[in-house]
Amino acid sequence: MSPALTWMRERLLALASLVAVAATATGCKADACDQDLVTRAESFLEAHQSCAADADCVIVGDFCGTLPNGYCGQLVMNRAGKASAEWADLTDALNDCAPTDCAVCLAVRGVGCKDGTCGGP
């Protein structure tokens, strides 16, 4: 690996670490929403993982860590689930109770369909 690529890699890792620390320091937490709401959202995410192609999978937010198993503030589910009225209702409810002051790192979670699943929580 060239010195320039090594330097860039080190800087990106440092930036990712800094953002992770900032997210922790600004108050991301998973206990602000009612546990029944969190459980319903988790169940919905788990039930909406099926896919036939990479384009069927999309990224949704984890509401500042309110929903577990997120990666840098991101979760994966299928496009049909994200477009549903039920997810819209869950999103509204989670937005009302989840912390609003937290950083989401710039890392992009890989999305794709593998063996018929989007690979979410």
C-alpha cells in the first residue's frame, strides 16, 4: 500500500473514532422510548428483511440508538416495509421520544440482498 493510501486510511479511521466518541458524548441512548414501542419497531424490522435483489434493501435510521443493532445510526430493512403506513406510524412515534441530539457517523452500512434477506437485525 502506498504511503498516501496508508495516510488516508489512518485519517479516515481517526475521523470515524472521533465521530463515535462524539456520538457517545452527546447523549445517544436507548431508554427514552417506551419499551413496547421499541419492541414493536424491532419486530417490524425483523419481519421486513426479505428481498429478491439488492435494490429491495434500504437503510433506515436507528433513532439515535433507540433501536438496537444499528451501525453508525443505520439499520437495514426492505423497501416495502419502509414504504408502509405502519413504518410511517412507528417512525413518527419514535421521532417523538428518541433523543434528537446525537451524531451519526459518516460510515455507510452496506445494503444488499443475500440469500433472500437484507441482513438487518
